Amino acid sequence: MKPNPVLVVIDMQAKLMPHIDNGAAVLKRCVTLVKAADLLDIPVLVTEQNPRGLGGSVDSLISERHRVIEKDTFDATLCPNFVAALSSKDSVLFVAGCEAHVYVLLTVNGLLKLGYTVELIADTVGSSAPENKAIALARAQREGSASYHHRKQRSSAGWEATGIRVSGTRWR
């Protein structure tokens, strides 16, 4: 049975994005990824960290067809509504979002502990400082140990139908 892909977009919020290094480019790539997911009927699950304080998701990013989960934990897997919204564990979860070294890294690690296959799409992930993103990607690589794979250009789970090359980091 072919695994079903799901796109998880973590905390791409209006008040957070202006503080993200190269935030406009990260957002543009993330918007493109969300549009591709929509074209391919891939479910999109979006988290918002404390939206009353950080604002909702960036307007151009999501639509009414996407599931939005409010959370107040850095690791989304500690939010029961998020875990309940996830597909079966034979799904591949493609992850994008901000901040790489906090919300994204902790959520990726939580998803791995729950037994999911996770692809962190590196060029759709951002941090306030480039070194924080690099540290987060390196840490995730260490925690993925022997199952870690990295490819500079990767087409995955039907994304190639849109012409999008998904660059990422994969953990199982």
C-alpha cells in the first residue's frame, strides 16, 4: 500500500514572519508547497502557536480547506487536537514552518517518537537567525541517526506532477 502524504505547516504566523531570516523567501516557497498540495489533493494541517499573541497564519498561506489547529505548546504533538488530526502512521508527513529550532524541531521529534515518517522540507523552514536553522537541522539529523537521508533535489509523493522539486531531510 502506497503511503498517503500529508503536509504539516507549523506556525507560519503574521507576527512571527517579519522576524524570520529571509522570511519572504521561506514564505513564498511554503505558499508554493501548499498550492501544490491543494492541486494534488494532499491534506494540509496547519498549526498556530498562541494566535492571540502571534496572530493567525499569514493570509496568503491557507484557505478554508486547510485544517488549522491552535496550540500553546512548542511541540505540536503535545496538543491532543493536533495528534487527533493526524492521519495513520503509514502516512508520510511533510513538514514546513517556523521557528526551526523550537516549534519545528520539537514537533518533528514528537512525530518521530509517535512512529511517523517525517520529511522536513529544509527550504520551507525558517528561523530568526540562520545559525539557529542550521543547528536545528543538524540536531534533527543526529536524532534521526541511521535512518537519516539527505538529497539536494528530491521529488516526493507526487510533488513532481507540479514541477516542484522538494529539497528536504528525511527521518524515519
